[in-house]
Amino acid sequence: MKKAFAILLLVCLLVGMIPVFSSCVRDESERTITLYVYNWGEYISDGYEDTLDVNAEFEKYCREELGRNVKVNYSTFSSNEDMYAKVKSGAAVYDVIIPSDYIIQRMITEGMLRNLNRDNIPNLKYIRDEFKGENVYYEPQDGKIYSVPYFYGKIGIIYNTEVVSEDIETFGSWDLMWDENFKGEILQFNNSRDAFGTALYKLGYSVNDTENTAHWQEALELLKEQKKLVQGYVMDEVFYKMKSGSAAIAAYYAGDFFTMYEDNDALGFYYPEEGTNLYIDAMCIPSNALHPDIAEAYINFMCRPDIACANAAYTYYASPLDLEALEDDMEFGDAVKEYYDAMAEVHEDAIEILYGEMSAKVSAEPYKNLSPEGLIQLNDLWEELKVESSIGTEIYVICGVILVVLLALAIWYFIRKRQRAKLCKSLWQR
Amino acid sequence: MKKKQSMIRAAASSPYVVWSVLFIVAPLLFVLWFALTDGNGSFSIENIRGLSAYGRTFVMSIGFSLIATAVCFLIGYPLAYAMARTSRRIRNILTVLIMLPMWTSLLVRTYALMALLDNGGIVSNTLTRMGLLNGHLNFIGTGGAVILGMVYDFLPYMILPIYTSMTKLDIRYVEAAADLGCNGTQTLFRVVLPLTVPGIVSGLTMVFVPSISTFYISQKLGGGSFDLIGDTIERQFQNTVTYNTGAAISLVMMILILISLGVMNHFTDQKSEVIVK
Amino acid sequence: MKVLSKIYMALVFLLLYAPILVVVIFSFNSAESLSRFEGFSLDWYGELFQDAEALTALRNSLVLATVSSILATVLGIIAAFAISRARRRWLARTMESVSDIPMMNPDIVTGVSMMLLFVGVAGILKVQPFLGVWTMIIAHTTFNLPYVILSVLPKFRQMDHSLTEAAMDLGCTPTATFFKIELPYILPGAITGLMMSFALSLDDFVISHFVSSPDFRTLPLYIYNQTVHDVKFSMYALCTLLVFVILGVLIVVNVVGSVRERRQLRKAGAKR
């Protein structure tokens, strides 16, 4: 029965797929390959306001250097979990994805990523050693590589100097996000890992130790408490909220602070003293990618220092390039200097915040892949936090009143109807 | 001849029957299937039992959409009444004005409402400048904002059906009521209101159903702090691979809505339509 | 009383239109702000027409709306024909209520159920990727169907059966009868259904949200993606243009409608 059903569906799906096939045929004749790239939002230089359009540059590079017609189909996600769900379910197939460290680890263990060929990515040599191969925890320690770093950074707290004074007690710490004086001004992450991260770092616990359920329970209590104070749970909406002055305190990624600062120079930034998260976003190729060769060329292209610098100057994230060595490089020295100048123009301390002492002195623990049980636990805790609501009883009271009114109306309606029917009947009998 | 005809009839209707079985009935069966199985595909009622954790979400969603529907009715009915009493030319213009927001993207309208009411938005700034407000409005991210969003987004769907049933209403009933000594208020409550019940019912459902299932409004105007049924379902399908829970919630919501639609339809039996005609 | 009702209407329309007006006005803002107006400019409109992504999304939306509305209209006519001619009442009633399901169900449930269908089928057949243009077409056609049936079915029911019987008696085959008699008769209803499903498909976000893939993104999905990140101001320009297009269409439809109505009234008057 199930089989017959499947066959029936298949017939219909095949009929539906005709346009897809026909488009494939057309593509083949023109030899245009579409490369599906899946990246974080606002995470590439896209030609907006006279910046370099990296994807268009890559298409040009393919035409001129590789002699192939490639079209980049670029789409974005707003959280790692979002991306993982899309790739895992197979709803869409991508050639290059750019997730963060702990998700890469999970995807490697689940066999979702393709082993990369170092020979096809010669530009790997420009990347600092500490971000490559066995030096990062998420790569297997057997010499194989599955990812090439794209950007890295730490999470910090962005605040509005017009609202938050540097003299208050909670300043400099995660406590600022729990400060009751700023009720309605605080933004929290809208993804489970980062949100629980803020609470765990504040408590001084490990963010990876799911065995210790008491820690996570404590974090949940803390987040529930915070729910009364936050204006919202956001991801990239944070840009608009902080720029427009709608909210005054938000934890977010260091690079994004500069993007916001450009539009609102009242913003400030610090790394919380209790320690924070170090993240590395790296380029990977899913094992079901259709064009792994072009994907490797794409990754290699993104590592070319002039392209990487253009991206870094656009996104303001910290680049894993070996900038110090490259500064004196014949070919790319200018690109690096240009990048430094551009960053200095954005914020006088930009380089210091991204690469300097300020960043180095704060302790940082990366997220690691959690065990399946740990993930379920985290998901349950997150659902519990989400379901928690701080609405007052007045809403229930109003609802009750409405329901009572509706009920009364319904009863009245039926009584009237019956009376009328009786009346009709008596008239009829008469 | 007769046989041939019926065969043709069967052949003609088959594409539609196939389509509706495959794409209307089968998807619902898949919802049922996912709701009643666990991740490995074996039967379990864990998903349904696990829904008790979302009890508050259901209550809150129903509460919010009930309030929004009631507010829409209280605003929309008088408006439809006033509209129906204007001249034909103005009426036509007003109809266009009601329909324009209906066809404008809901995403844009909701986002614009958020921008308008946000701290640092026009309303907040103007109030501050007038000295009525000290600092921030802090309205976005409250339950009130979510309800306002529902009212704003779905109000046209309340007005239009009521207005239509009012224009269809035979003016002679109103005249007769007046002749028989009803004053304005009495006419409204004893003649106009009962005769526009079909419009009211379709207006109520057209506001209630999208309100209870929205996720965009609560995301934007509630700041993600008010988790409505729609948000919960969306999260199960977008952020995490928990299709089974999502299917179970969808199933329960669907049943809930179908029941309430059934109850609502009781109030628009054919009799009242006969009276209108 | 009159004055009061006028004030009331003005207030409600202000509520309805304030956000739309904000979008329209600030799309001409020279600064990138929704709260301060710093001078008139058409910059955002210029930017819009250079935004390849937005234009592709617009094109995708138009293609999808055209294909799915035509498909839905064809299927809807067949469905309405079958329902109106069904010999057994329960059959007609079942068919009608099944086709109403996508209209009664909230969009999110329709979207989720469609997605689960595709997930399930793709799982059985082991196909990847399973979301794409065709899943969008299927989903849009399905949710458009009830609206087409809703506008075509009454026409079939109103139709005088003696017309078709006469045609058959005069030697028309059933097929010819359908195309020569029935189809022209229900055409106005079909056109209404077609227009309605075109508009619905163009406007749909929720269902597309669940069954779309990144290589076929429609305009509402593009707008959604913008609003969860950072909205480009060219988006407001696009929305302003859309508002004016819709306004134009509505006015034309209304004017045509009222002219026709007046003509009918006049005819009726002349007859009398």
C-alpha cells in the first residue's frame, strides 16, 4: 500500500519536475554552473555602496582564469541551527556553507562535510597557523581538513553611551544584561546556544559541560529572570535596534559592533570580564555538494589576501589572515595597508578591539559540539524559556470577559430562535 | 449514451480528484503521520503528550487573538455602518481604501508599524518633543504591541465582509422599522445587527484564524518574547529538526480552528440568509 | 452625528494608513532613516533598479503567480464542473469541503503540511534537494484552488440546464458543449478566480516560507529576509511602487465595475 502510494506520488512529482529538468538541459548547453553558497547575513562584501562585489569578482575570475561559466547563488541564514536544519533535512543542496566551529564539529562527526584537498586551496598558506588543521579543536586530529577559516572573533557587549554610564557597577561585566535599571533596553540572542552562553559565562560555568545539569538549570532561571527585562530576542534585527537607539544593550559579535557604530557613534563596546565566547566561522563543502571542484576554487578565492581584506573591510570581522607577515608582502602588502586604514577610519580602536590586547586579555571558551542528549536537553530548556511569558493577569481577565459575553450572546441567540420557532408554530396552527 | 457521458464526466474530473488527493488530503495525512510517530518512524503518542508543555502558549495565543478579534469587531462594525450610510461615490472610494492595505504586503505593513512605534521612532520622538514622554516609549516587545499589530493587520478583513453584508441589506427593512416606531439605536440592534450576522461571522473568522496562527507579528512587534502557536510551529521547522513536535502542534491547532469554525457556522444557518434576501 | 461618524472614519483610516504613509514618505528620504526626513531624493529608487536580487525576486514572483494561477484556474474549472454535475450529493459535498480545506486552514498549517509531504516523499524516494520551483508551484496552485472554485461554482449552478440540453439535442458532443456553451458562460467567474489567485500567489509569504528553496526566492521571501536582517531603503522604494500599482489596479477595477453597474441600471430603466 505504502509502495503504491509512493509510486503514485512519484508520477506526480515527475510531472512537476519537468521544468526543473528542462532548465538543467538549458544550463548544460550554455555550460553555466550554479554554485550555491550559504552564508551568514551581511557577511560578504557585496558591492553595496562602492565596495568590491566578491561574488561577481569570483564569477569573473572563473571566466578569465579557469575558463568556466559560474554563477554564484548566494543565500543567507541567521543562525547556525537554521543552517544546520536546512542542510540536514536535504531541503536544499549547497556547495559552500560557512557555519561556526561547533556546528562544523557536529557536521564532521555526522559525515555531512567533504574532506578538502589542500592542493586545491594553495591560498591556505596565508592563513595563520593557529586557525588551521589540527590547531583548531573542531578539525579531526588526523591531518585531514574539512574547513578553511573565514572570520573569527569574540562576543562582546554593545551599549549606548547615552544611556549606559561607564561608572555603574554592572559595567564591564555580563551583569549589565541583567541590570534592572535598563528594563526594556536589553536585547538577548534569539538562539539557544548563544543565549545560554551569556548566562553560563556570567555564572562562570563551562558552556560545554551538559553533564552538569544543575549549571544549565541555574542558567535557565537566570534567563527567565532576564526575560522580564529584555525588549526582545533578536538575531540580525539587532543592527536596526541598536542603530536607531531603540535598545541600549545587546550582546553580539565584535565585528558587528563597527557596522552599528558607523551609523550611531554613541555606541560603545567591551568584552565582559568573566570571559566570553571565541567563534571561528569557516568555509566547508557539504558532502552532497554538486560542484565540489568549483567550491574549492571558491574557498581558495576567498583566502586570497586582497579578497579576504575586502571582505574584512566590509564585514569588520577579524580576519584569520596572517596580516603581520602579509604587510610586507610584495603582492598583497597594499591590500593589507588599505584594510588597516579603512578600519582606522571606522573606529580609532578598531584594530585594537579586533586583534589587540583588549581582545587577547579576556578569557574565551569556544562552543563545542554537544552530545545528542546534551542537544535535546538544551532544546528542551530553550523551549521552556520561550514558553515562559510575563504577561499579566489582565489579559486573562479581558479574555474571560470576552468569552462570557460570547457565551451569553450564543445562549441568547438560541433562546430567541426557539421562541421564534414557537411563535411561528402557534401562528401556523392558528 | 448515458454510460459514455458518465465516463467522460469521470475522466474530466479525475485531474482534480488526483490533485486534491495528492496535495490536499495527503499532506494532512503526513501531518497526522509525523504527529503520531517519533524520529525513527515508529508509532508514539509522546508528541501529543509533550504538548502539555505548550499549554500556556495555546492559552496565550487564543487570548491574544480573541482580544484582537473583539477589538477589530468593535472598531470595524461602526465603521462599516458609517461607510454604508455614505453616498455611492464616497463609498466606492472608501472600498478602495479598505482594500489597498489588504493587498499590500503584510510583512511590510507590520515592519513599518514596528518602525513607527519603536523607541526612537516617529511616535516616540514626537511625544518626547511635545514633552509628554521622558525617554523611551517601550511599547514594542509588549503584549499590547502584538495585539495592536493583529488589529492593524487584520482590521480590513473584518470591515469588508460586514460592509458587504450591509450594502446587500434591503433598505426597506430599515425604513419599515423606522415607520413602525423604532429609533436609530433600536433599528441598529433589532434590525441591522441581526441581518448582518453572516458578514459578522465571516469577519470574525477572517480575523481570528490568521491572528491565532501568526508568527511574523509576534516576532516583530513582540520582540520574540511572546511565543504564540505560530512561532512555536515555525521554530520546530526552521531552527531545529523537530518535525514531529511541530506536526503535533499543527494538528492540534488545526482541530481547534476547525471546531471553532464549525461552531461559528452554526450562527449563519440558511434561514437568516433567506431573511436577508 | 454625521460629523462624529466622519471623525471616526478619519481616525480609523489614519490608523490603517499611518505605517503605509511612513513607508511611502520615507522612501523619498535622502537620509537612511525612518524617523527624520532630511530632504527629497529619488536615490533609493535608483538603487532599487540596480539591485539584481530584488529584481530577480520580483521576476520569480510574477512567473510563479502566472503559472500557479493559470494551473489553479484550469483545475478549478474542472473541479467546479465535476462538483456541479456530480450525481450523488454526498460526493459533491465531500469534493467541495475537501477543496475548501486550504482556505479554512491557517496558512501556517497548509505550509507545514505541504512541507511534510515533500519531506516524506523525498525521504521515501531519497531525492535531494527536494524543495524548488516545482514545490512552490504545487503549493501555490493548491492554496489558490478553493478561491477559483468559489468564484466558478456559483456560475455553474446558476446556469440553465436547458441550454446544454439544447446543444446536445442539436448534435453537439459533450466536449463541444462544454467549450461552446458552458465555458463562455462561466468565463467571468473564471477570470475573477484567475485574478484573485494571481494576487494571492503574489502576496503569499507564509506557505512559501516553508516550501521554498534559496534558488527560487519570491518577493515576499526576499522582503522577509530583509526584515530579519537590516532593511535596505530600496525596499521601501519597491513597496511604494507596489502600493501605487495596487492602488491603480483597484481604481481601474472599481471604475469598470461601477460603469458596468450604471449601464445595467440604465438598461433596466429603459426596459421599464
